[in-house]
Amino acid sequence: MSFVRDLQKVLRQNIREYGMFIALFIIMAIFTVTTDGLFISSRNISNLINQTGYVAVLAVGMTLVIVIRHIDLSVGFLAGFLGAVAAIAMVFWHLPVFAAIALVLGFGVLAGLLTAFLVAQMRIPAFVATLAGWLGYRGALLLATVSTGTIIIPDQTFNDIGNGFIPDIPGINILPDIHKLTLVLGLIAIVIFIINSINGRRKKQAYNFEVLPANIFIIQLVFVSAVIGAITWVLAGYRGLSWTAVIVLVVTLIYDFMTNQTVLGRHIYAIGGNPEAAELSGISVKKITYVVFGSMGMLSALSGVLFASRLQSATTTAGTLFELDAIAAAFIGGVSPAGGVGKVMGSLIGALVMTSLTSGMNLMGIDISLQYIVRAAVLVSAVIFDVTTRSSGK
Amino acid sequence: MNTPILEMRNITKEFPGVKALNNVSFQVVEGEIHCLVGENGAGKSTLMKILSGVYPFGTYTGDIVFGGDVQTFLSIRDSEKAGVAIIYQELALVPEMTVYENIFLGHEISNGPMVDWNETIKRAGEMLAKVKLDVNPEAKVKELGVGKQQLVEIAKALSKDVKLLILDEPTSALNEDDCENLFDLLRDLKNHGVTCVLISHKLKEVIALADTVTVLRDGQAICTLDASKGEVSESALIKNMVGREIENIYPKRDHKISEEIVLEIKNWNGYSPLLGRSILKDININVKKGEIVGFAGLMGSGRTELALSIFGNPDGYRLSGEIFVSGARKQFNHPQDAIRSGIAYVTEDRKGDGLILIQDVKQNITLANLTEISKRFVVNRNAEVNVANDYKSSLNIKTPDVEQRVVNLSGGNQQKVSVAKWLFVRPNLLILDEPTRGIDVGAKFEIYTIMNKLVEQGMSIIMISSELPEILGMSDRVYIISSGRVSGELPIAEATQEKIMELATN
């Protein structure tokens, strides 16, 4: 009996954290039923993740920007423009792929620092400064593609980033239709997760802190492992992990670690919670603003690379509305517009929710006009859920 | 005896897990000044929120009888219509609007769909005359000092034909002059038939003003004292508020001041580009090891500005002069530099720029010194909980656990979290700006005890305070600051309230 009570307590205390996952699960389940299983097919899921990639990385960066009480409207066209720069660098300047990518990532950081200069140094509201960026980068994108129009990218390595998959382990003949390396990586992820969880629990016990009851802890381990396992299995059934998925996972894990575990992360949330108090606590609000916008610029460049690679070309309209998708993903993922609250992982889930809606409704053949309305409803309900659970939580 | 204008009978109000009010009965006689006192969390604000309809009828049990009728207020609008007006500690004025717009905000004088501005300005002038405030009704509220803003609030209440005026901690942000003004006004209003309920922590003003005092403690009405029968005295109030006798609210300590100078400021001048005027003039001060130095002075005299100019100058004043920390010349460009040199500053406005209310106790305590619990920039969150728990027990912070968000704590406990945060940077010099503002007697005593313990361990303290008894009770030496200058320095043996007031006002 106490087990059920413990479980209820854990669920109630963490409803906000689990809420997003549950919502995503429900949306996926509904589409699986309405499309006779087509939605959950390996091929569709794989596709869906690749489509999420370029918005997901933006949503991760946007999380931090909104947490420190700013906004960045320029990221969409910045991504489009830097995608075009990458294409030009490879096609016309004949730079090697990775040099081109490094170059645009560098440009991205510079663009972000420019925004930060306007916001932190010149004290221009971020909304205005980045609206100017939105206009400016849109012009820059048109300028970059003015003579050629769409720039076709012939480089196979570059195009694999958005379309390719990690190679399989050669020479194994068992399970011919299954991507073995993906399975192995999934297993490794499960093992690392379990070891980490057990270590964390041991450390807490060493400090004599309260930990989850053993049975609930085991259920948590089994549940998360099962979820990782299921995703791995679905992906392995098509062509395995895509390079986009790998990049998004790595970016999210790095940012998740940075925000939750490091001094920098703490300083970011402190500034979001109360900038004056943070400043008086010896935190340089200016410096952190530069870091956050710099990272946003770099992720915009990454998003541009992912999108150009996926289309295998740089187009004149690349990046249109990405910024709003990223902002919506962050809000769906539980980021508070008032600042100081929001998790990177939540925004990633938010981005997945948005793409799942598009993908599922496309499969069902729902008209685009209705799709927008449904997405609006989901955005609003997510924020309502967030606001109501926040006032009751501690 | 007059008839009661207000009778609250057997009021009980429960929040999840807490009984905020337990069967409280409260009676106010027409035309009196009735003070409501009690420690923080005793239930004073809750009781007034029930009366004003913030907690609507049905969320509590018991009856409110006002003006002879049983009332069922569902919102502030209902209570205002009946003639109850409440003025909160945090003023509810719109700074960018003019005085007259504020006075009639929410009940504009209109002529059909249009606001009649001429009539509004005229009537606003009448209201201002009633509260004896001599300002242009067309001035913006943000241009007025806190004391005058308070009077604008009262004018606003009077414009609504108020019968019962409730003031929640009206003097916590006022200097002595403004307080006196306010008291005169309240007595004047009383003579004109306005009944007044005053919530206050300052027992002196309660004694000066009250006809009747009701003491709340732990959600219960403990007693009602009648001033005309001589029942209202400081010791009686304190005894009933805390349920114990506090013989001396300023605890004794051994003064062990060494001759070693921790901080010295020479020829210190400051100009505020924001205000466009000079704010600090020719300041020369020093603080010795193990000493509590009091900064006395009126609100706006430059005490906080001086503290901030020492603490890394976050507001960007243009400064000249020299700072020496333990003999070494220093220049601080950011609070971080000051912290590294062993200086800590507990702000006067703990909610505004002190604490991060949406974060929990432990995160607030460790914020200014995260590096101590980090290894290669990764925060050890287990060590963090330990640090927070240590301060929770050593400063007696009343919270169920350190994961509690600070916004849920009472004022006194929030202040202790502020102090804990700055003790964790292990300073040599602690600057406390109004350390006991808005906190109750019991918590004050605890803060004083902590201060004494710290100086005994060799820390130095600068205490900025508007409460003269506190300055006299705690300091070893007092600097009096007036219009950005040090207008006097008194060893504690020579300091009296009169001398300080004289220096502060010249």
C-alpha cells in the first residue's frame, strides 16, 4: 500500500517534468491509431527526427535566451543566411566541408555577440535589436543568393549531415534488416544511464539524504531503459541513427549538462530569476548575456547547416519562420516567458511535439489550415498546463 | 462607548496544511485608531485580506459585520463599495501616471464615455488638501518621494468615500519626518470620523497612535488592549506578541575591537549620471576589525548609495577617492571584485534585489560563492544541500527543507536566507542595509544575536538603519550621513537619539 502512495507522491511532485513526455506520448499514440500504425513506423519516426533537427537546436539556444528574459527573432534568417554562406564557401570558394562548417559556426558566434552588444552594452530591448537582425539577415540572405538563386550543394559529406545515417558494423549477418550499431549504441546508453543513476543514488546516500524508495527507483530505471530501448529498436528498424539525430542529441546533452550542473548554468538561471540580485551577487549580467547570445548565434549557424544539408541546397527563403517555431517549442517545453524557468530537455520535447503534429496530420491528410489551428490549440494548452501546475507546485 | 463599525466574528481561514486564522474575533469602534500587531505570520495580513475581499466570501468561515450589516465581499470592488479601503506596504500606484490620474484610477469621473479631466484635477486638488499634501496634481507619481506617494494613496482612498481605512505597515519605508506627517494626518482623519486600522511592527508608533490594540499570535487573537485604560505599553505588547518577556531586545556582547582597520575610505566623491547630481561628497570613514559601525541618517541621505559605491559600484556612479581594504589600496569595478576582497552587502530590499524568490533556499544561499562547492565548474549539488542545511540550523531558518522556494518564507526567514548567502562568501566586512526592516520582534532579536556572534568572531559590520533605537542598541560607533556627507561621527557612549537627529537633519 505504501508503494502506491510513494508512487503517487513521486508522480505528483514531478508532474511538470513528466508532463511534456506524457503529452508527446499521447500525441504519438493518437496518431499511431489514426494512421493505422503508419506514424510509428521506423521510416516515419526517422524522418520526423530529421525534420525536427534544425528547429530543435534553435529551441535549445532559445531556451537560454528566454530564461535570461530576452528573445531572439533573428535566428531564422540568420540560419538561412549562414546556410547560404556555407554553400558559397564550398561551391565558390572551394573550402573543404569541415572548414566551411567551422567558418559559419564562427560567423554565428560573431552575429550572436553583435546582438549581445546591442542588448547588453547599448541597452536596446532584445525584441527590437533582434527584429533589426531579422530584417538585416533576411536582406543578407537575398544578397548572398542574388546572382545564383538557389545554390545546389554537390558535396556528399555535407548532404549526409541532414540525410545520411551512421554506418553499420560490417560483416555481421544476424538480424539482416536491423541496424546493429544503433542497437549497440542504445544498449550502451541504457547501461550508462543505469550506472549514472545508481552512482547518483549512492552519493546521496553517502550524504545521508533522502532517496527514492528502492522499488520506485527500480521502476524508474526500468521505465526509462524501456523507453530508450523502444526508440532504439524503432530507429534500428529503418536505417539506424541519422547524423542529424546524433548532432541534436550531442547538443542537447551538452546544454542539459551545462544548465543543470555547472556554475555557468546557475548564473544563467539566477539572472533570469532576478537580474539585480544576480549582479549584486557578483555575477556579471553583461558577460552572461554575451555567452547566451553567442551560443544562440552558433546554434543558428548549426541550424542553417542542418537545413541546407537536408535540402542539399541553399535557398532564398531558408529559415523563414524558424524563430517562431523555436520560440513555440520552448514555450511548449515549459520555459516561462517571465524568465528564470525552463529546461533544455523540455524545449527539445516541445520541438518534437510540434513536428509530430505536422507529421501526423500530414499522414492523415488534414488540410494545412486546420493544422495551424490545431498547433495553436496545443501551444495554448501547453502553456495553460504549465501556468496552472506552476502555481500549485513548490 | 461608541457602536462598533466593524465586527469580525469567529473567523477561521485555512490554507493547505496551515490554519492561518483560528476562530479570530475582531472589533473596531467607529472613529478610533485601532492597531493590529503581531509577529510575521501571526495572521494580520490574512485577516485584512478577508475583510477587503481579497479572500472572497466562502473561502473562510465566520461573519463580517460592517456598518450594521453582515457582508459577503466577493472582491476588493465589493469591499470598496461598502467603504473599506486598504493601503498595502507595497504601494499600488502607477509611477508613470500623474497624481490626479492615480487618485481617480479605477473610478474615473466621467461625462458619458469621456473622462472629465478638468473636474478630475479639481477634485484631486481637494483630496490633496485633505491629506495636506502640497504637490501639483499634474506631477508624475514617480517624481514624488515614498512619503508623498503614501499620502497620494490615502488621498485615493478618501476619494472613494472611505469609512474604514486599513494601512498595512505604512511607515516601513518612511523617514521620521514623513512618519510624523502621516501620524498627524491619521489623527486628523480620526477627528473627521474616518476609522483607521493600522498594522505595524513599530511598537513606538503603535503606542503613540492607538486607541485600541489587538494582538494576534499564531492565527489567534490573544488580547485587546485599551489605551485609555493605560493598558498599552511596549512591554505589554511584546509580551503578548511573542508570548514571552524580552527584557532587552538588543542582546549584550563583549566589545573586543582591535585597532586594525579593515576598511578605509578617503576623499570619496560620487556623481550619479542617472540623477544628474552629486550624491556623495568628501567622505572619509573607517571600520575596525570586530566593530559594528552604524550608518544613521534620513531616507535618501546617501547611506545606501555610499554602501553601493563601496561594493563594486553596480549603479555606475562616477567615483573619485581611495578605498583601502586592510591597508591595501583597491579599485572595484564590479560587485565581484568587492566580494573577492572580503566585502559582502545585504541589500535593504531583499525581494527586489536581494533574493531570487522563484529559486529555493539552497540555491539562494550558495549563489554568491558557487565556486566553493564546485569542481572544474561543475556544482556538487549534494555538498550544496549540506551547506544550506548548516546555515538553516545555525541561523535557525524556519523552513521545512532547503528545497523550499524562498517566496514561501516569511520576511524574517527570507532575511536570514539573505544573511546566510553573504556569510557563505566568508567576508571580513559585512554591510547590512536595514537588516530588520519589516520583520518581527522575535526575528529581529535573532538577527541581532547573529550580528554579535559574527563580530565576536572578528568580522566587522556596517549597519545602515533608519531606526535610531537599533543604531544605539547595536553600534560601537555611529557615522551620521546627511545629504551625501558625513555630518558627524559619534562613539556610542556619546550618541543619543537627539544628537543623531540633529546631525542627520542639518
